Amino acid sequence: MSTRRGTRGDRLSRRRFVSLLAASSAAVLANPAVAAKVVPVSRRKAAAGPAAKPLLGVGAADQKEFERQRANTVGALKVIRDYKLPPGGDLPVVFRPLPTPRRGR
């Protein structure tokens, strides 16, 4: 049985997440006008050139800010990807499993 909403810090249960995902996917597929507006952009096209079309319903200032943030993100990713790591070395994280909780007698 899934946990009630409002407990455990308001975490979304896996069952609730999957049901919301299925409902939203069905809603998008049921309305072809919305589905036509959703166009996936491949990683190669996004990194290679500028955005092809301005976003619908967005002002010029917002579009300019979006392009500025996009350019900064692409630049940061380029720097990260171009950084050469030395061969070998220690792992940044070592996995240590947590001990299992002991039950009271």
C-alpha cells in the first residue's frame, strides 16, 4: 500500500508519479494541437546552432534572456567537456552500503 500524501515530507510515491505521467501523456496525445507544438530537439542541433524559432507567447526581452542563458549553458558545457582528466586517479566517491536497521526484541 502506498503512503498517504502529507507524510514523509510530502514525497511523491512511485505509483503516484507513474499515474501522473500516464495521465499527462494521454492528455497530450488526445489533443493533436498540443502534440504538434512539442518538437524534440536533438542534442546535436541544440549544441551546434542557435534556436530556430522564437517561443510562442514570449516577448522579445524574454526571448533575448532565454538566448543569453542558453548561450551561457552551452559555453559552460563546452568547457566541462573539453577539460582533460589525467589517466587513473582515485574515484571521487566510494560506495559504502548503510547498515540495516536492527529490530527490537
